[in-house]
Amino acid sequence: MLDGLLGFFSSLMGFMTPMSLAFALGSCLAGFVIGALPGLTATMGVALMTTLTITLPANQALLILICTYVGAIYGGSRSAILLNIPGTPASAASCLDGHALAKRGEAGRAMGIATSGSVLGTWIGMLALAFFTPVLGEMALKFGAYEFFWLATFGVVISGNLTGNDPLKGWMAGFFGLFIATIGQDALYAHNRFTFGFHDLSGGISLVPALVGAFGFAEVLTVMKEAPTAVKINTFDTVIPRIKDVLQYWRTVIRSGLIGTGIGIIPGVGEDVAAWSSYAAAKRASKEKEKFGKGSIEGLMAAETGDNACVPGAVIPVLTLAVPGSAPAAVLLAAMLIHGVNPGPLIMIENPKFVYDVVAMMFIASVGILLYGLTLTRPLIWVLQFPKTLIMPVIFVLCVVGSYAIAQRMFDVYVMLAFGVIGFALRQMNFPMAPLVLGIVLGDLLEKSLRRGLVLSDGDLLPFFTRPIAFVMFVLVASVVLLNVPIVHRAASTAWSGAMRAFGRAG
Amino acid sequence: MDDEKPSPFADLLTGAAWLAVSVAIAIGAWNMDRLERLASTWHTAPGLVPGMLGVALIFMSGILITRALRGGALQQIELPRIVFADHWRLIVSLSIGLFYAIFLVARGLPFWVASAIYISVMVFVFQFPERREAGQLVRGAVIAVIYGIIMSLAIHYLFQDLFLVRLP
């Protein structure tokens, strides 16, 4: 415990240089603006920042990325409250009560609640990051090829199940992502697969250009295809958070923080699910259920605490398992690898200081959003009114730069363009992007683990089902899939209600 | 989370496209060199995982098609019509974007010049209806050019000079 605190303070002191603080403040601001502008997502912001920071030392680059990530998730609440348009998908739940408060002339109070909820959510997630990373890291040491195979499968399946509103399409996107990861030379024999004679494809599809395309170029096309609408913002009261609002709903804050962190840890699920789950749990437990959706302080607090707590939560599996908890965390993982940080089960043995560095980065980011939350309300309104026709061309130029800068080759720009068009088409047909990204990230782990496991067992499939952890993970994967089959779902619901009734009678 | 769902017929077409891609993946994986001369076995063959994924995608595409058919896809056949007037914003932004990336940037035009041209054209084209209505076409063109030059130089400075990132 004391070692952890000392590690945290030592890391925090390490960032107390003018350059690091300037980077942190600048990137929090960039994230805040990116998040607030509907159409620009946290994933896109973090991906573009990855390319901007490619020549910086690892710690400073990751500080910038984490501040951008936290800032963007928080910034999304501003347009949700003021415009009833979520700046990022994570803020969709905040529209319900945030905008209702704004319509009552309490937009300032709503922004104050969003600020306090986001900061407290980040802190709860940050504490979980500090405490659970070593524990999960130790657990991960027990993972072998069989467990990692199921972990990768579970990530894609659960992400497909929970993101979007059609699990089948989510799984298809996820499996397509896994397939994309197999393009290029295979790991055992360096045999070219699906390269069609293109030398550039031998190295495979790089994650960052694919992400910049799927989240950047596809967003540009999505925004540009709609005619712009006039932005009208009402007057508002003070944005300074009220202590009473926090104290009155402290249980909601803690519950939402824990839910958000827990959902963050689940591979590939992300902040929007965290916000909705926290909101739903708060509504179930609330004494003022009737106020939800009509300007409930508790509802807004729950959504904002949940989505921001998810950010540190999503970083926990990145550090311990090299598996991202959300789409922006997938970019963070890629950035860590680019900068020579090797996250995974050995991180607490090889590089424990880095874990505390990440905790300190989260803390700095939370201070940044608090600062901007209190001071930047009026300039942000100006930014929100800035025409999209002026912003989107610049974003596309940044997409081109971003995809080129990683390896300095035009091939990556073409990858970005292809993924932008594919991503746009898939979105139009209601296919979520998060499982696709997770599939690309986890494809390598899944394939290596499957083939390594089969080599170890000489082609015997049994160890994939008989080792304890592998068996539990297989049951989880099978349950997630089977519960989406209507007949199984009905049978499970009936059995569950029967068990609950029997439990109630026994009680 | 509350996205609008596509029609069953749209899902049917999507499912058919997915099926074609999945079958191609499975066939490509099946025909892939199994490297037996290198003592590779079935479980180390390079086509194993792509093949499994292809089969899984065929299965899921089949479910998507079946679901669309059961949802009445064949009763609501409506072939998509691309009307330029309805989709001009998408077609124009896609075309100009591709032209900028594939021809202007890739063919060696200085990056800041290519970007300035792209941004200016995009701004001018997409502000054209309002500018024409207000009788400010020349003003709009000048503003678009100035904005394009300023933004492209700012990006150039930020990446190349401040953060030392190489540009195309």
C-alpha cells in the first residue's frame, strides 16, 4: 500500500516539469474540444495524437494521449447538455437529463454536475487502476496459450454483444477484424496470406491507419453528408459544481464509478456502455425514479461518473493483458508498443514504475478537466458554433498526416482511405466499429495462442476446454453467444425467475 | 445505442455481400499453401485461422440473410437509387478527399500546397449555396483560400517543425 503511494507520488513528481505540464494542459484542451464537437470521437483524437507525438519520449507521449482521452470523454458532455447532441457516443446517456436541465435554464448546474461526476469517476477508476493492476497482472501470469486464445475470443464476442444494438452484426464486425489481422506474413512460417502480390501488405494492416480511417475519415464522411443545422444555445447559470449535489448522491457516484471501472476492464466494451449501465443502475436504485429523463441530477451524475471511470478501467487490461478495454484504449495499446513499452502480464515485474506513471497521468488529466470545466465554458460555446464545413476538411488533412506519419509510407494513407470507406458503409448498415477495431488488435494474439496451443498439445483440442481458467472462459464465451439465441434466452429467463422466486420463498 | 435499423431488404443485400466475402476468405484459406514440405501439420498451416474465420463469417452471414428473409425482405424489395441531388454532399466530399490523398499528396505536390488547395475547395464548395444566396461568391472564395492556406501552414508547422514529424 505504502509502496504504491510512494510510487504514485514519485511518478507525479516526475511530471511536474514545465514541458510535461504544458503538454498535459494542451492535450486536455485538445481532447476537451474534440470531445465537445459532435462527429469527432475520443478514438480519433487519440489516434491523431499518437502520430503527432511519435518523436516524443514514451512517458510524455502517453501523458498527452491519456489527457486527450480523458478530456474527450469529458468534453462530450458539453454538447450533450447544451445541444442535446452527444459529443462522443459516451455522452449519449447524458443527453437525457443534461439537456432537460438546460431547457429549465440550469445548463450551468448540469455542466457542474458533469464536471464533478467526471472528476470523481476518473479518481475512482484511477484508484482501481492502482489497486487492481498488480492483482490482475499476477493472475495473468497463470495464463497460457489456451487461456489467451479464449480471452481474445471473449473480447471480440463480448464487444460485439454490448456495443451497437445488434449482436450478430457486432460479431461479424469483430470476426472481420480478426480476419484483417491475418493479412500479411504468418508468424510461424512467414508465409504471405491474402497479399495478392502487394509487397506492402506483407507486413500486415497497421492498426493506427486503420483506426484513423474507421474513426476519422468515416466520421468526416458521416458529418459532411448531412446538411449543417444552426446551433442555438440558451443562456445558463454558474458552472461551479455544487458540493450539495455530490454529497446528496455519494452512493450513486461510488456505484457508478465502480460499474464504469468494471465495464472498462471488460475487453472492447467502452465508455458508452459504462454510461448507460451506470445510468440504468442509478435509476433502479433511485428514490426519485420519476425524475430520470426529465432533468435528474442523479441520472446525469451517474452517466458522467460511469463513462469517465471507464477510462482508467479500460487501461487496466491494456497494462496487464495487452488487451484493450475500449476503442481509444486500443490506440493507447498501439502507442505503447510504438514507444517500446511492452504491456502484458510481465509489466509488474519488468516495469512496475510505468503502472504508477499511468496512474499519475490519469490524475493530471482529471485536474486538467476540472480546470477547463470551470473556466472554458464561454470559449467552448464559440467552438460549438464553428461551422462543420470549416472543421471537417482540416480533420481529413490530419487523417492523411496521421496515417502517413507512423511509417512514412503512402501505403498507410491508402489503408486509411479504404478503412474510411468500409467503416462508413458498415456504419450505415448498423455494424459497430469497436468490435472491428478490437478484432484487428486481438487477431494476432488469438492466432498465435491457438497455433501455439495446438503445437503444445500436438493437435489435441482438449486442453482448450479442460484447463480450469480456459474452461471458465469457454463457458463465458458460450454463454454470451447462446443467450442471444431466443429459445435459450427464454429458457434461461424462466429458470432465473423460478430460482429467484424459490430463493424469495426460502428467505 | 438508439441507431436507426436498416430495412430487412438492406440487411439481405448486406448479408449477401458478406457471404460473398466470407466464401472468398474460406476458399482463399483452403487453397493456401499448407507447407507440408516444411513439415507443417494441419494445426500449423497458415490457412487454419483465416479458414476458421471464413467459415464463422459464412455461418453468420447465413443467419443475417435468414433473419432478413424472415423479417419480410422479399416483400419490401426496393433497389437503392443513387440520386446525386440527395447525396451530393457525400459524393463530393468523398471524391475531393480521394483526389487530394491519391493524386495531390501522393504525386509529390508539396504537402502544404496540396492541403491548402483541398481545404479551400472543400470550404468553398460546401459554403457555395449560402454564399450564392447572399451574393457573396467572391468573398466566400477569398475567405476559403485564406482559411485553407492558414490551416495547412499551421498543420505543417505543428507536425514538421514543432513535433518533428515527417509529412508526405
